[in-house]
Amino acid sequence: MLICNWKMYGDLQLVGLYKKNIPYSQNLIVCPMATLCSELKDTFKVGGQNCHQEKEGAFTGEISPLSLKEVGCEYVLLGHSERRKYFGETNELVIKKAVTAKECGLTPIICVGSNSEDIVQIKQDLIQQLPQDSSFIIAYEPTWAIGTNKIPSLDHIDQIMQWLANQGFSQKVYGGSVNSENAQDIHQLCQGLLIGRASLDIHSVLTIGKSLEIWN
Ligand code: PEP
């Protein structure tokens, strides 16, 4: 599984480049800004980057999970560290969003992470963020690895992925400074990768996708 988080980048030109250059794969999920989801949904599996914890209401400026579903999204990223940091999203709120999103027919991808590099501390941090429902996809993203070109050792990733498996989560994804060089090795340790900056570059998406064999 390769999840492309465009963040607040990307436009109709990037939509066109994706459509022209990247073949469909059921293992490729594109998460653009909500305004672009309907443009991509006929060509790729699409996910939102966030949604509200309620299905509808007087919440000006928010995005309903029902609406994401209606415009063709199958997935939604929730609790990305940028949402937690800049928008004050708490563990409780993220879980509530995930439950509502699932009720609306979306598959939530819950992003969890820690500032720490210490495995014991990381587990303590993650346990606060994990949902009860182990059917959710969990994206483990060390906050210090997002957007920095720093990645944990493979042993670190392996330990956390195995620990997540022991907590009952079978769908685990790694995110944080994945690129065409490190993607294959990291992917051996989990079920998928979440890419941010690399998802804005068609060549990187193609190279990473090939190394994950998403078109085989
Ligand atoms: C992300 O936004 O979740 C992410 C992993 O970003 P990057 O790949 O740029 O580190």
C-alpha cells in the first residue's frame, strides 16, 4: 500500500500529471486537498486528509466524512501530526473522527507518532493514541522524521511495527521522510508507506510504487 499525502500542496496541474503518468493500482491511495478529491476519484483510490467528528452540523469551514464519501473518497487520514500540532487535535478527538468516518463508510488511516527516539517512551506515547478498534489502518510517523530527511533505523521501525502487531493491528504503515532510496527496505517491515513530499514528484511516486510492486 502506498499512500500519497499531498498536504496543502498540489493543484489541477498535478492532478493532470498523476492521471497522465501514474497507472491505477488498488494499492495506491491518493490523498489530495478535499477540493481535488472528485477530480481524482475516477482514476485512483482517493482519501481525504481530515474530516469532522460529526456527520453534519453548523460547523462552518469543516469537512463532513459523509461529503468525502459522496465525492468518491474511500479513505481518510486522521490525526496527522500536523493536525495535532497546528490544529490542537487530541487523541480523543482523533478517535472520535475515526469512529464517525467508519460509520460513513470511509476507511480511516490513523496517524500516530512520538517526538522521542526511545522505544520505551515511544510505546508509552503511542498507546495513548491507538484506537480500541484494531481494524483501523495505523500509520506510524515519528514526528521528527516528517519533512526532515531523517529516518529511524530499520531496527527501530521493526520494533514498533512488531509491537503494533502485538497490540492487534494488522494494517500498519510507516511514514516520515520515505524516498526512492529507502522505500523498499522500510516496506519489508510493514504493510505500506505514507509519503508526503515524495508524493508531489511523479518520478518518485513511480519509483517508490515500483519498488513496492504495487503494479504487479
Ligand atoms: C507526511 O506528511 O505524513 C510525511 C510522511 O511527509 P514526508 O514524507 O515529507 O516526511
